[in-house]
Amino acid sequence: MQGIRVRLGTTSVLAVAVVLIACGGPASTTAPSPMPGVQIAKLEVDASVTGGQVAHGTVTLSDPAPQSGLAVTLASDNPALTIPSLLTIPAGATSGSFDIATTRVSIASDVTISAETGGARRTASLRLKIDPAGLTPTARYTLGFSALRENRAAFTTSAESGFTVSIVSADWLAITTYGNPQPSIQFYSPAGTTMTGEIRITAGGAPFWLSSLDFYSSTTKIPYVIEGSLSADPMFTVINVLGNTFGAFVRTANPRADTPVDALVIRLSNPSAPCCSNPMGVDNIVLSR
């Protein structure tokens, strides 16, 4: 760079002339910002699929793929899924699709699938569901709450034979002095009110079958609802009213005993008489797995 002083009258002005190098150089010493490359705008996959079936995914780009095409690396965090490790999106295209092969699973799970290129990474979740076809139970269990020791202690949850019984609504109590045989679990409705008591049964995500259970009420009928779901999909709903059991436990069969579930909800309505509170309870939940 060379400075040249020009004198005009009594005023001096310093002009800066840029001398370019022989091969030609930029007029500015600041390099322009590089244009961003084509990136992954989004990754979309089917929300859910039953194990053993094929799901689908789509990678959408921020701009058309360059002349040489664009390679996108794909991966998943579950070996029950098989996807191509590389998806090539052709020149000028703004998206590309791929198949997701799955195998049958014994427990439903959420699988994360990722797509990456040029340092940009996107993820999407797919729910891999249990296929009920062909499932058969191999053993039978009766949940009789035998581990309960303290009478009228608050009951919140119990684990037995690989199953978990947990309370959803109402204040349930462990009753060690009465059952079919004792103990059992019960909840109360104050006089002249109706309380709803609800319990939930699971087996660590594994499928199981409900055969029957014993219901009890002291002085009232027992309106009940049994709901079963598998991989979060409803499988059955049983709504019925058991007549007054006159203070006894009565075995109630599940009309959908051939349907597998991985979550079971039992909901009892306890309409106590105006005179006095009423206990209502459950015992001997017969399950297969």
C-alpha cells in the first residue's frame, strides 16, 4: 500500500491508493463470510409400529441437495430396528425417505432414530409396540397381598410374582383381618357419599392376562370398570355392576381373559348408604404371564 500526498491550495489531503499485487488481490483485507451448506431441516418417522412390521422415515433438507448429492448418516438406539446406515439424497432433491425394519418385542419401548450430515443432527422417536398375535401365557399367578402385615396401614403399592399393584385414586388400606382368605385391600366411602377407588397392575412392561378377581362390599352393590391396554393402545373395557355381596368376597371372571395387556386398571365405585360408611375391596387377582 502506498500513500500519496496531494496539495490543493493550502489544504493537504491524504489519499490512499491500493496497490494490487501482480496476481490480483481483493480490495479488502476482510474475507467474506462463507455461505452455510445444506443442512437437515427435520427428521420425521412413523409415530408407532407393531414389532415385526415396517415403518418409514423421511429426511427433509434446508435447501436442494448439491450437484454431487448429499449423504446422510442414519442410526438408532435399539437393535430391534434395522435401518440403512447411509441415505443418499440425489442432486436437486429436498428430501429422501427410508424404510425401518423391526422385529417382534416382548416389551413396548420408545426408540430414538437420528440423522446427521455436515455436523447437523436431528432425532425422532418411534414407539415400538408389542404384537399380541401368537402370545400365549405359560404360568398362572394369584395376587393375594400376602406380604401385608400391619392392619389398616395405608396401602400404596405392592410387588408380588413379578407384578406391581399401585393405587391410582382413593385411600386404600391393608386389611389383615379379613379377605378370601385374609389379607385384602379396601377403601371406604363416608356415609351418604360415593367414592371411586382405582388400582393399576403392571408387570414391568411385559404382557399378561387377567382371568378373575374377588370383589367385596359390606352393604352395597359394586359398580366396576376394568380397562386393559397394550403398548398404550386400548385392548378392552369391561363395565358391569356386581350385586350386593352382603359382606362377602365374590369371584368375578374377566370376559376378555384371552386378551393380553401390559397395563390393567380396576376402578370401583363405592356408593355408601346415608346411615354409615362402607368398605369395598379387592383380593385374589388371578393373572397369567
